[in-house]
Amino acid sequence: MKNMIDLLAKELQEAFAAAGYDGSYGRVTVSNRPDLCEYQCNGAMAGAKAYKKAPIMIANDVVEKLQDSSVFSQVQAVNPGFINLKVKEEFLADYLKQMDADEHLGVAQAEQPKTIMIDYGGPNVAKPLHVGHLRSAIIGESIKRLGRFMGHKVIGDVHLGDWGLQMGLIITELRHRQPDLVYFQEDYEGEYPTEAPFTISELEEIYPAASAKSKEDEAYKEDAMEATHKLQQGNPGYMALWNHILNVSVTDLKKNYEKLNVTFDLWKKESDAQPYIPDMVQYLKDEGYAHLDQGALVVDVKEETDTKEIPPCMILKSDGASLYNTTDLATIVERMKLFHPDEIIYVVDKRQELYFTQVFRCARKAKLVEEDTGLFFLGFGTMNGKDGKPFKTRQGGVMRLENLIGEINEEMYQKIVENQNRNVQSEDAKATAQVVGLAAIKYGDLSNQATKDYVFDVDRFTSFEGDTGPYILYTIVRIKSILSRYMEEGGNPQECCMKGASSDSEKALMLELSKFNGVIESAYQEKAPHKICSYIYDVANAFNHFYHETKILGEEDVEKKQSWIALLVFARKVLEVCIDILGFSAPERM
Ligand code: ARG
């Protein structure tokens, strides 16, 4: 289905052409003077030079051609040459009905669906999830859902960090604590135990302890590096331990992501890419892409047009060890082989931007991807506390994701209990608080442009008023409650049908709703979930305005009332589809 704005533009283009001007001047935008009109066309101003004519004359010519339009109720040329437009109510209602009848609410499905891989989440095994991983999960999840809504095949991969020094650190610390474990016996030949020698909470304590020690004790750090190396060489005892670490950790991660309503199609990890490294290195050497530089194997990736220095991409260190780069390049090789994606999108902290520039250039230069494979870096900014510094606990430590969620849910719970004047069951309120709390977190994050840093403000994010998740949910719940009262009165919303608007606020709501497909398409093009947030904020405002001006259920005129009910059903649908793309949902009551 065509976007509203494109349909309107088509009318204008035809009118320009009919009046003897080039149709391409018929561009339409949303009005920046909503008090005067709904849409506007500035084409007459743009054409004035080419036609050596006053813009208002061109505008007048065009307006004349639109007098009998079935689309516009008002077309006006105003000085110095704007064309102000208002849409006919029947046309608008018709458009909404068509959207309503369409499975994707008027969003045209991709004609040639792409395979898109999204690399997001990126947690590191054995380290607790902290708020830094929150943004990747939230943004990645919504980009995934958005791509699917457009009809693409989207594969989400968590890309676990399981191959770095952290593994060696944990193994080393375990050896210090429990040297007698069979995993450390060189000559052990039996089966290794199936039960892990630690729990998740022990594991989460072991890593920071080991990491702190390694910073103070050089010998300890050497040990950890040695252990990492041995693991990477396939030492059986270490491999068995690594498996335990992985299992315990992944079980916990899955639980946490579930709470965030974030799911991955693939639980691939850095270690899965390792087998691709030797052939890749050989290829880079054979084809002359890589060369030795002070003992290290590197690929030059600078380009003439660079305005800042882009260092070479290092493939192997001088001691032959592989790096984060090597793993990412090998992962690209693996992904191309297994999934042949048209695009790979990385949702990672923007501080890794230069790094990804190197990796992408190297992949392209060495033809690890095809010419038209898209590699995109979607870098996000830092989530700060109210003091403008990276978000911390009250004690100043790294905030664990679990605790952050707990804190928000508690705050939500208090607000819900305060807000409800009827008696709420505390269990009920707890469950609702979880649903609303998630919306508070996700909307608070997604409503900012991803690349920007933002302040995580618990008070603001959990507020029922203003540009917040809870406000959006509150609006949906309000609609649901009107609809259920309508049903209690014996009405059937399914039998209601939208008619033209009978008030300005109703028309304003209809106009907002008609923008849905355009918004979704541009949010997808620009990988910008914040556009969906600002859209549903506008819809919610338009709805609440209409609601405050209209006695919906008290209306005597049956046809009018039914038309409003149908509009409500549709508004709810649009809002619910949007929040689903953003990755949260609405409760029944709140
Ligand atoms: N594990 C990494 C970190 O915590 C993020 C991984 C991002 N994805 C990637 N393909 N490098 O920083």
C-alpha cells in the first residue's frame, strides 16, 4: 500500500503537469503550520526560477487544477507561493480502512526479501550482564523485529565473547582455589564430571577476583595468559572447564535476556569462528592482502580520502596469536559460508567504531564478502546516570542488569499501587509492574537516537506523563478499557466501521494514524527505532486530546459512536504493533 504522503504527492505531481509544469515539483510534506493546513507543497517556490515566474502564479495554476480533487478538501495558494492542503475526511477514513484490512497495516512487504544478520547482545561469558550490554540488546532486538515486519529474513546472533583472556583468568583462579580438581591433572584419562565445579554466583565472583589479582600480580597474569593459550590449543582439562563455564553462563544469560523480552536465533560464540582462522590467514597471505609488519601480520586498510589515520588491521600478533579482529573476520567468513547474508548489522558500543571500520575495510578489500554485501555498524552511545557519568550503582560500582531491572520494577510497583484507586491485588500489581517497567526501560532507551549518549533517569522513565513508555501503555490501557465498557454495554467493536471525522481532534488522530507505514519504512531505512517512539508519542497525544474532548460512550448518535469505536480499535492496533516492534507489550490494566 502506498504511503499517504506519496499518494498526496501523486495528486500534486499530476496537477503540476496538467498546469504545464514539471511534475517533479509536486513534492508534499507534513505541514509546519498545523494551524493552517495538514500538508503542504512548496514546489511552486522551487519552480519559480526555472519558469521565470512568481511562485504565487505557479501555485495558483496548480491549485486551479485541484479544484475537483477527490483527495483534498482544501487546496490554497498563499503568498509567497505555498500550497496549503487539507485532506478529505472520506478519503482519510477510506485510507485507514484499507490499512486496517491489511495484515501489515499498509506497510509494503519487501519484494526481494533480504537475509539480514544482526550481531547484538555481545555479552561475555562468565561476566555478569551489566548495563553496557543493555543498549545492544534493546536496540538490536527492535532492529530485528523491524526488519521482519518489513518482510525480510532476519537472523539475530548473540555472538558470545568466550575466547578471550577472561577464560584463562577464571581457569587460573580455579586452579588456585581447587588445585586438586581432575581438570588440572596432566595425566588424567577418565571422563570429566558432567556437573560444573561452581555455580553461577560463584562464577560471577571468581571473574572479578581473578581480574583484580591479574592487575596487581604480574606472575598471576602470565599464568592466566598461559592458561588462555593452553585452552586455545585444546588442552582437554581446560576444554572441559571451558564447557562448564559456557553452560552455566549461558543458562543464566538466557534467563536474563528472557526478562528483557530479547531472544536470539543463534547462540554463536567467538570460539565457533576459530576453525576458520587458519585457512583465512593462509588466503590473506597467498593473495597478497596481508603482509608482515614488525613481525605481525597486517592488512593495510587506509584509503586516499581518509581525513584521519586508519591504522592497519592486525591479523596475527608477532607471537602468532590471533586477536579480536581475527575472530571478527573469521566470523564474517563463517557467516558468509553458513547463511550468505545480504547484510550484517553490528549493534555495538560506538567506541568500537574505528575498530569496525578496520574490520569492514579488510573484509571488503580481501573479498571475504561479496561486493554488494552490506556491512553496517550501528554504534550506540553511553547510558549515563543523572550526574552525566556512566551509570553506576549507588555505591559507585558497575550496575548489574538484573539489579537495574529490579530497581525499575520496584519503582513501577509503587507508582501503580499509588495510582490505582481500586484495591489491587499485590501479585497483580507486581506482574503489571514488570510489564510496565520493561516498557519504561526500553522506551527510555529507544526514544533517543541510538548514537547519542543519554541519561538514564529512573524518575522520568517511570512517569505516567510525558514522553515515556508508561504514558504510551497508559494510553493503550485507556483505549482497552473504553472498548471493554462498550462490550459490557452489549456493543461489538468488530461490527463498527470508521466514517469521516466529526471534530478536529478526531481528524487529527486519524491523520496521525495514517502516517504509520511511512514512519515504519523510514525507521527501517535509517535503522532508527527512535522514530517509532516519537510517532507513538504523537499518536498517544492525539488520542488523549480526542478522548478529553469527546464523550465516546455517552454519544447518542449510534453511527457516530460506532465510528469512534472503530477508530479506537484501529488506534490500539497501530500502537500495539509499534510497541511490539520496539520489544515490549501492554498490560490489561495499570
Ligand atoms: N563482547 C564484546 C564486548 O563486550 C562485544 C561484541 C560485539 N560484536 C562483535 N562482533 N565484535 O565488548
